[in-house]
Amino acid sequence: MMKFLNKIIFLVIIGVCTTFTAKAQSSYDRSNISISAGLTIGLNANINYEYRITESSVMSSYIALGAGTIASYSTIPHIDLSHVFLRGRNNNKFEFGYGLTLLDPIVHQDLYVNFRVGYRKLSQYNNSFFRTGLSLVEGLYIGFGRSF
């Protein structure tokens, strides 16, 4: 149990430190929520919440908290904390990030490094977006989301 608490405290400290380094910005479209399905060892379902911490004309930075399950021989839940970047102009963005993933947080509490590389297409008509790419936890994924 103590090992699990130490890992949770470590994830929270990383999130707080990253958030405190954020620059002041407007409150318009600061948050994203998305769902995705991926193919890893088995099938993966994931939900992510992203909060924008920095923004420039070409790149935005987000702190992301995700949760999901990997279904292969058994169901393995996971929680991940990531620092995500969106780079690009207009509605086409290159998505990349790094972070930590806690696999099977209830039983084994295995902590792994995570990465993400992908593409994000923002809608020009509403606040929705499409995303696809590759991640260590999500595998080869496809997803949809909304900014608010």
C-alpha cells in the first residue's frame, strides 16, 4: 500500500510542478476531453482530460490525466499523467507528449514511462477534434474529443 501511495504522490507532484510553470492566458478553450480506442497487446479504451498550461502562435502545452483499460487475457486498468504538446498552425496539429503510466493501480502498481506521437485535426465549425497516433499505453489509437 505504501508503494502505491508513493507513486500517486509522485504523479501529483509532477502535475503540480508543471502547472505552476504555466504562463497567464485567456480562459477560452483551456480544457479538452477525449475518448479513444486503441490496439496494444489487446484492445484499449481510454478517456483523457487535458488542461492547457501554455500557448503560443505555433505550439500549445497541456497537462493530461487519463484513465482506461487494456483488455487482453485479462482486464488491466491504467492511469496516466502526461505533458502533451500540440504544434502546428490552423486546424492541423502534430501531437506529442511524455509522461508516466500506472498499470494495474489496485493490485500490482507498476509504473512505466509513456509517450505519445500523433495527429490532431480540429474542427473549424465547432469545438470538436479528431485524433490518431501511437502511444505506449493506448497503442495505435483513434479518438474524438471536445474543447471547452
